[in-house]
Amino acid sequence: MTNARSKRAASPASGMTRRKFIKRAGAAGSLAAAAASVPAVSAGAWGGETMQDAFGTFFQDQYKKMSPEEIEEALARIERRALRETGVRIKCENTPPIPGVVFGYAINISKCKGYRDCVYACVKENNLGRDSQMQYIRVLEMDRGTRNLEKADHYYDSEIVPQEGKYYLPVQCMQCDNPPCVKACPVEATWKEPDGIVVIDYNWCIGCRMCMSACPYWARHFNWTEPEVPAEEINPLTHYLGNRPRMRGVTEKCHFCVQRTRKGLLPACAEACPNGARIFGNLLDPDSEIRYVLENKDVFRLKEDLATEPKFWYFSD
């Protein structure tokens, strides 16, 4: 069935990098001397940020090494920065993985019609920079009977979809069980969580982009500019490892809407799909829909020969 869909075009707070911090601290004196004066709150020389918050951000440890108290302080700093820079009061949470849950995804490509509703929902939910047109999900237009991703059209611009002789293949982070991106990161800024989600600590990322080079699915994206989201479009419900405000010079990617899925909700893309093509659930639950698909459908995974073990499958009716 052919349906007409109109074309639509689909971050916020900027962070102080260690390089910027050292440059500023050098102008003011030694780091040790400055640290001693942290309680003295002064915002003028720190881009509107208090010296205490600036030092807290700079000296913040890697996420997995922080104590619960340090994480709470980091969340509070993120919320204060968002309010200062956008005027929006966000809530940044640290919801942990659900015990006994490993998330998996499957897409029924016979039901996907190329509307890109999943793309637009993802952009809105995850506070993706509107200026850069960053998108975690790309829907590929493919010739029927082929699976050559290199010849797919990432940028099809048809007023009416689906087009005759074409089918549509959404791609995003595959949340690999053996993720090459994690192995490539020199500073351990990315890792696999117990629920199978590969996450990024944006504050720890140094922007080397080695993870991007290692990913065979083109799933990671680099912020060349400060991501911009209109204040009225900011989703205020965020997660430290998910859709919180990012900064220039870091990579980001799909994280299975960790701010939603760890609360028992569907990812925004799955909820937005008008044809029910997207199946999401707990791989460890024998009664889940995702397990039914894997046990009863003829499924395949992209680039399976690379042994990345993606937790993302495709099938057709």
C-alpha cells in the first residue's frame, strides 16, 4: 500500500573542556591555588558558571568510578548548566539497569514503509542537535532483492513512500554484545552495561573518534559544533548516559532510550512506528515478543560475519 507523507526536517548545553579549563586556570594562577579558593563563588570569569561547578566538572571522574554522592553532584551540575544556558529546568537521572533484563530489538522490514517517523521521534526524545541534523537512526532505501548497504540510498527524498521496487531498512546502533567501539576507545569512555546497552560518558570522551572508525554500522556521530535545541523543544526528562545535554567535541549514538526503557517504557522510535514494524523487549524473558520473533521468524543480522554479535535483528512476514 502506498501512502503519502510530507517531508520534514528534523544540544544543548556546552561544557567546559579540560583544555579550556587549564587555559583559564593558567591565567588565574596554579591549579592548586585555584582549588583552594573553590568555595568562593564567582561566575563572571567562568562563562556564567561558578568556579565550584567548573572545578567539579573538570575533576569529575569516569562514571563507573564515581561514588553515588559524586554522581548526584554531577547530575546537579548538569541541571544547573542546562537552566543557565537554556532557561529550561531539566531532570537528569541515573536510573540503573533492571536486574534480569537484557534488551534486544527486531524490525519487520516487510512492515517498514520508509516514513521516518522513528527518526523524528528519536530526534525529539533524545535532544539531538537541530543545527547539525544529527540522527541516530537512518532509514535506507534498498532495491528489492538486494542487501548491499553500500548501494543503499540514505537520503531518499520521495514525496510518496514506499516507492515501487524498493524496501526500507532502518539502521542504528546495534548494541553489540562484542562491541568493537568499546575496544577502540583509549580512555574507557564507552562500555557495555549489564542490560546490554552500549553507553558513553560524554564528560570522559576526548573526541578522538576511534570508536567511530571501529563501528561497522556507521552508528556513532561526532559533534563538530555545539548542539542546538530550541528551548521550547528540549525534552527535560534526561539520563546521564542518555539524552542529557551534550557538548561539542564528543561522540554520541543510540542508547535504546535508556531514560525510557529502564522505566519499562518502549524506545521513542518503537512507540512512534505507525505500522508496528519495531519489536523491542527483554531477551531473557521467554514470554516476551522479541523472544517470540527470534524463535519463530527467519531472522538475520547485519554484518554477522564480523562477530560483533549485534542485539538487533531483521525479519519479514
